[in-house]
Amino acid sequence: MPRNATPNIAPPNELLELADGLHSAAIHLLRQVRGEDRTSGIGPAQLSALSVLVFGGSMSLKRLAEIEQVKPPTMVRIVRGLTEQRLAISRADKSDARKIRISATARGRHTMQEARARRVKALAHLLSERPAKEREEIAKAVEILRTLRPLDSRPKAG
């Protein structure tokens, strides 16, 4: 099955409603803590690309653009901004000098870790306002959500 493809079998309405609720809740929650990113001093597109580099490791510009779902010329501009701020470096690929590899610098890793810590702290504050029983339920849900895998990464049946 192609990447991002969905199966032809429609899920039952109750699953669609659950998925819709989860989607909406996740987006609203991320929007609430996204404001913490302003203090990092870099824009959301650069911060997102930096996150991929910090947590995903060095990669080609093409791969970074694919992950971020932007065209390579857009990623060139994003990476240029990161390199100008010394948050990332680009070097010729060791196996093919025509290609470049992008990596986060120590400063970039530090910036990303600080941004993540601010978001996590904001989430912790939101969670602190919930009763202990609800926090336990959320912890269980987080464990379940961690086991979900995209359709294209599952073993093929039959």
C-alpha cells in the first residue's frame, strides 16, 4: 500500500468518531503549548525541521523536505535560516559529494531541548490541574497511543 494510503474498507462510525475526537483534542492541545515556542527565537518551520534533525539525526535535504512535507526549495530556505543562526550545518555527503547532509549543531540541539522542555512544562501545568484519577487514565492512554503504527509500516497479511 502506498505511503499515506488508507484501506478501502471504511471503519465503523464509532471508530471514526473516536479518531475525530482524538485528532481534534491533539491539535487543540498542541496549539495550547505552541505559544511556548515563541521564546526559542526561531519560526515554527525552522523549529520543526530542527526537531527532525535533533531527534532523527543527520539526513539529506531531500529526506528532510519529505519528512516536513515541503518541496526542496522551501527546505533550502529553512535550512539556510538554521545554518545562519548556527543551529544546523550542511556538509557534502561522504558517499556522494553532489549531495549535502544536514545536521543539528550543539547549539541547535540545546535550542531544541530547551523548546521541548518549555512545551513539556506547559503540558505538565495543564495536567496538574486535572484530578489524579484522570492523570492515571491519560498515562494509560499515552501507553496505548505509543503502540499505534502507521498503516504502511505494518506487516502484510497473508
